[in-house]
Amino acid sequence: MPGAVSQFLDATETENPDAPDPCADATPEDTMNGGITIDGLTKRYGAVTAVDRLTFDVEPGVVTGFLGPNGAGKTTTLRMLLGLVTPTAGRALIDGRDYAELREPRRVVGAVLEATGFHPGRRGRDHLRILAQAGGIPGSRVEEVLDRVALADAAHRRVGGYSLGMRQRLGLASALLGDPKVLILDEPANGLDPAGMADLRDLLRELAGEGRTILMSSHVLSEVSQTVNRVVIVAGGTVRYAGPLSELTAAKGETLESAFLRLTSSPDNDPATGTTTAPARS
Ligand SMILES: Nc1ncnc2c1ncn2[C@@H]1O[C@H](COP(=O)(O)OP(=O)(O)OP(=O)(O)O)[C@@H](O)[C@H]1O
């Protein structure tokens, strides 16, 4: 699913009535490590099990790709991590806490989930200014993040006239406003042209190099293989592989794409059959 901002969540998107007050005063979380822990995470919608006992960790300082076929449960997992969907069972923790327990969520987590959250008549810069103001973030951050995502030249234009790639950049800029330790990105490469992909790759590596935790879902495997250090592959709501990309591809001398197809389509690797060899926790 392509993305915009969830760091500044629209209350209508959440099914969790206990989501934190985004305007609440908070204490800086200087000591946080920013790792993500997914532990036995399960979500059922009636007869549909969207996410089935997922368990994996995401480390700070590297870019982790979150991969899976359509309907694999990626978005549902990311939404549970962000407190937008309540798990049926298990936990999705950021720095050891539920999202709702984070004292300063906007400065801890930046996220890009959906491409529909922008007011089309609003200029890109104004969109960021409003978010910064609502979040108690200094206005000077607006120009910093515009520069960082290479959107400064288009910041005076109305968002309704933006291309998908430009909206992706604006979503990323919005997520970066609070200078968060953790970035959760749903399909950030969707709609980007080759230059945009290269920019995104450089930016994500740079952000990871600053010690941030980056979890990004993507269907663009060629791009993922050039960007991420680790991968978590899910299918049918279960983890098929979680670990370093290099180990996945080296094991059988295959590309990420062929490993992905093998892990997500072969019944021999279906955890439901009990024959998976993939480590559940990275
Ligand atoms: N609100 C909901 N109500 C019922 N079923 C849902 C709901 N949200 C997700 N699902 C189902 O859960 C499963 C996982 O969906 P999810 O959107 O998490 O997958 P995904 O991996 O993000 O897929 P895609 O790559 O297509 O975006 C799908 O079968 C989907 O239909």
C-alpha cells in the first residue's frame, strides 16, 4: 500500500481507543535504543487470519525490508506496531513498549502509511508547517526535511498537483519532522522514478547510519536488494525468513527475487506444514 503520514495520525484511522493523545506533554526518550520487537503477533478478522503468530526483531542502525506477497499481512503488522489496529494476540513493541505507552511518540516514530492523507489544495510546505505546529516541532525543521527529501523546489506547489513520487517524498518529509529514532515505511519506493529510488536509497542508508531503526515494506525487490541489510519475508501471515539479506542470497546462490518466490510459494517452506527452515527471530 503506498504511503503518506501516520506519525500524525488521523484519529478516524485508528480502531484503538487507547491511542495516545498526540498533543500530550512528554519526556524526551534520550536513552532509547529504538529496536522493534514483534512477538507472537496475531490479528484475526472474523475467519481471516491476517497475521499469524509473527515473531521477529528489527535492529537499529540498519535498513530492514519487510517483504511479502499481496495480502501477506504486512500492512496489518505495521498498523499494529503503530497502535492503529489492536492485536488479537501477541505484542508489537518499539523500544520495549507498546506505541500507546511511548511518552513522546512523534519524536520516537515516524511513519508513512497511506498516500491519501494530504489536503489537495494545500501547498507542500504548508502541510509540513501545520504538522510541525500541531506536534510542537520547531518550524525550522520544515525546511530541513524538505531539503532532505529533495522536495524544496516543489514545496510552494499544491499537493493536488503532486505526482505519486512527490507525495511519497512529502510523506517521508512529514515522518522525519520529529527527527524520530524509528522509521516505519509502507511501500516508500512506490511511484518513484529511478532517480527518486536512488535518492531514497541514499537517504535511508544515511538515516540508518545515524543509528535509526528503519523498517520498510516493498514489492520492488530489485530496489530492496540494493537498499536493505536485513529482510523479513512473510506469507500467509507467517514469517518465512528473518535475517541478513546476504545470508539469504548466499545460502543457495540466488537472487532476492528467487529466494522470495521460493519462500513464499513452496509448500516445503510453509510454516503451516512444520517444515520451514527459516529462523523466526532475526
Ligand atoms: N480491516 C480488515 N478487515 C478484514 N480483513 C482485513 C482487514 N485488513 C486486512 N485484512 C485482510 O488481512 C490480510 C492481510 O492484509 P494486509 O493488508 O495486511 O496485507 P499486505 O501484506 O499489506 O498486502 P499488500 O501487499 O497487498 O498491501 C488480507 O487477507 C486482507 O484482506
